[in-house]
Amino acid sequence: MQMTLEKTAKSARREVTQRYAKCIETSKRIRWDIDRDVIRGRSFDFSKKFLPDGLSKVHELPFLEPAEARFMSQVQGRTYTNMFALVERFIGAKTLEISKHHWFGDQVALEALVRLSDEELKHQELFRRLEKMVARGMPPGYRFMPDPNEVANAVLAKSTWAVLCLTLDIELFSQAHYRSSIEPDAHLSELWKDVFLFHWKEESQHAIVDELEWLQEDARTTDTERDRGVDDLIDLVGAVDGICQMQAAADADYFLRCGVGSCSPSEETAIRDVFLKAYRWQYIVTGVQEPRFADTLTQLVTPAQLERIGSALAPILAHAGE
């Protein structure tokens, strides 16, 4: 019996190692360079949208002129790149931290995590450069409100179980956004669209590694620790929503000041509401509704814990859901 269990465990370990190895192989094959492959000497085309309507929710504001709707997509697209730069700050740090579990063990897994960290650093550099490029073509006054280091410190103070759960959610919604909204839209700025094509290629592998690491962290977690992890996850979702509210207010102010003509009080209220609704949709709802994320979470928590998470999400889903 003992021998059978040991063989089963070894077989499962080999399968996990093979999944890490596949991520490494794919990472090497699709490896891209910021200047050579993505930017290629180009600038942003401000005659085109950045963020597609399915993510920006600009279609909920039929009173906007075409140029106004386009500018709204560009404001949201600018924040979209800055938000990814922000979350990749703590994702990279957490990945380096959890790599310690493989230092003297599975060297294939360790290489996969090191490559993931390297790619996240590259993504941060890409998004920092994009912010400077976008700033040259948009009116002054835009502000990205959250400080990436402050956010990273707050996130990393939570349990690893909760941080890996949030990380998988982010990796999966970035893929969902590209596949369902960005890639099919032929009316986006070509450079902006290419940025998220190349980003998607590497994030697809990151999601696999994140899921493997979350499952292994869960196996090391006691029932009591997991229950605290659920509380931490709820806190993190609340923190993300706080960032959405703060940035939505700042971006609505910027848009109303720089991108739209005179509007009525009811139209201004609608604009502010759509900014918040769009950000909640982009950064919270689309992630938790991803089947792969929902299925994994359901497997790891109890029905009571899942209900607690659902109750915390309910107001956000009610506001931002389709």
C-alpha cells in the first residue's frame, strides 16, 4: 500500500514537472523584445481607440460624440497599461519569494519561476515606456493615483494563499480581455493592440505556473490558515475596488475637463458611473467570472467560504455586471 502511494505521488510530481517544462519551452519559443518586436519605432495612433467598447463600456453613453468616445477609450487604455504595471510589481516580488520552495528541489519549477519573474520585469519596463509615449499625445493633467510600491507592500502583507489566488485571477482576466475584446477589434491603435498581443503570449504561460503554485501552496495550508486566507482574499478584493473607485474618479475628472464639451448634470453623473462600472468590470468581475478561476477556487474552499466570497463580491457584480 505504501509503495503504491509513493508511486502515485512520484507520478503526480513528474506530471507537475512536465507542465513547468512545457511553460519553459514555450517561454523560450515566444520570447520577445520590447523594441524589436513590440514598439518597432512606432507611435500611438490617436485617431483610433485604445480600449475596445466591451471593456470601456462607452456604449452606455450614447450622448457622446465619436471623438469624445474615442478619447474616453484612450483615457481608460492609459490606465489599463498603468494598472498592469502596478500589479506586476507585486506579482514579480511574490514569484521570487515562493521560488524558495524549489531552491533545493525541482530545478525545472525553479527555472519556470525565474523566467516568469524576468518576464514580469520586462512587462513593467514596457508599460513604463508606454506611459511616457501616451503622455506625449494626450492633454496634460492625467494622474495615475495608486503608488505601485505602496500597493505591493499592502498586498504582500497578506497570506501567500490569498496573493496567489488574486494573481491567478489577474493572469486569467488579462487573457480573457485579449481573446474576447482586444484581438477581434479592428478599430484599435495598432501599437496598443500589439502590446497586448505580446503581453498575452507570455501571460498565458504565467497563468499555468500561477495555478500550479497556488495548488501547491494550498496543499501546505491548514484549514485554519485557509480560512484566514479567504478573509485576506476578501480584503484584497476590497482593496482592488478601492483602487478602481479612486482611479475612476480621477479619470472621470480628467475626461470631463479635457475630452468632452458641455454636458448636463445627469450626463456627468452617467460618465462618472460608467468609469467606475468599467473599472470594476475590467479588474474584478471578468476575473472572478472566468470558468477556470471559478472552478479552481471552488475546489479549494468550503461552501461556507465560497458564500463569504460571493457576499463580498455581490455589490460589485450588481453594479458592474452585464
